[in-house]
Amino acid sequence: MKVAPSLLSCDFAKIGEEIERVDRAGADLIHLDVMDGHFVPNLTIGPGIVKAARPYTKLPFDVHLMIDYPIDYIDAFADAGADIITFHLEAKSDINDTIDKINSRGIKPGIVIKPKTPASAAFPYLDRVYMVLVMTVEPGFGGQSFMADMMPKVVELKKECKKRGLDVLIEVDGGISENTVSAAADAGVDICVSGTGVFKAEDPAKAIAFLQDSDKK
Ligand code: DX5
Ligand code: ZN
């Protein structure tokens, strides 16, 4: 399994050093949570911070947009150095137009579903996306408890992709740690996001290695 540490749990005053720290610890991608105070009740970072963070690693930037109108900000995040942009099916921009816009910038598109959204809502877009992100907490804050009851959605998405011969990555986000990752591994998750589980770990390299090896156990 690949691991994407979420910068939401890092020390924002030292964002460059924090990125270097998890890069050295073996991270596969860097997950950046963008919140607008409308789609979710929290405000985080915008394209300016993403751009400032970009020179500190060569790892792919996995930008998770929790904003009402993702299509309006694709150019800004593309210019800032995003490699993957995921946006919510529950947001207000047209979904196909947003995927088109992300593709037009040469970036990999992904769609995200909140806990109450069924896996089937993603089915119409599976042949158009690089990744589906299944939220395992209500989006908005780090440090919440993992919802193991989201794993059937992962299994359903994997099954549907296989049936249609599609190679779409399934990512999970929220509450992933050494204590919860086995459920994700069993369900066939390809990438796990981990904020608290990596940044607050005593030994981030050990925490990342544990998550990466969870599908080998
Ligand atoms: C929540 C964010 C997550 C969050 C995960 O809305 O999308 O990426 O930072 O943090 P942990 O791993 O602490 O649940
Ligand atoms: Zn996220």
C-alpha cells in the first residue's frame, strides 16, 4: 500500500521541513487538504501555500479539494504544482467539466465521496478518473476516528473496476493508523492518507513502513 501523509497534522510554521521529514521517512505522496469554510466547516490552505511547499520534495502532490466550486480553482492548483487533484462529488461544480478541466492541465483527476455517499455514485465516472477517494471520516478535521463501515464501499468500487477492466486507484482518508489500517488493506485499498498517524508518531519512518506493509501481512 502507498502512504500519503496529510500535511493537515504538520507544523504549518515549518511546512518545508515537515515535508522533508516525511519524504525522508519514506512517504509515497504528499496529501494536501484544501478547505474553504463552506463545503466543510474549516479553513486551511490555498494555492499560495501549495506553491511555497512545492520545492521541498519531488514526491507527487495529492491535492484534496474540499471546496464548493472546485472547477474555479483547478488552474491555480495546477500552477502551484499539483500532480493529482481530487474533488468531491457532493460539491457544486459540474463533475464531467471539472474532470475535463483537470485533464486539460495534464493533472491526474480523482473524485471523492463522503461517508453518506454510496459507492455507486462514483460508477458513472470510473472510466474518467485516476483515483477514487473514499472518506473514512466526515471531511473537515484531522484526528477523527476511522469508519470501518466504509470498507464495503472500497470492495464494491474495486469489484466494479475489475468487472469493467479499469485500473482506478482507491484511496482512503481519515483515521488511518497502525491500529486501523488492516481493515483498509483487507478491502484492497491502494493508497492510504494518514495525518495524525504519521506526523504525531514517535517514529514516522516506522509508522509509514507499517502502513506500507499492511497488505503483506
Ligand atoms: C479530513 C482530511 C484528512 C485528514 C486526515 O477532512 O481530508 O486528510 O487530514 O487526518 P487523520 O489521518 O488525522 O484522520
Ligand atoms: Zn484529505
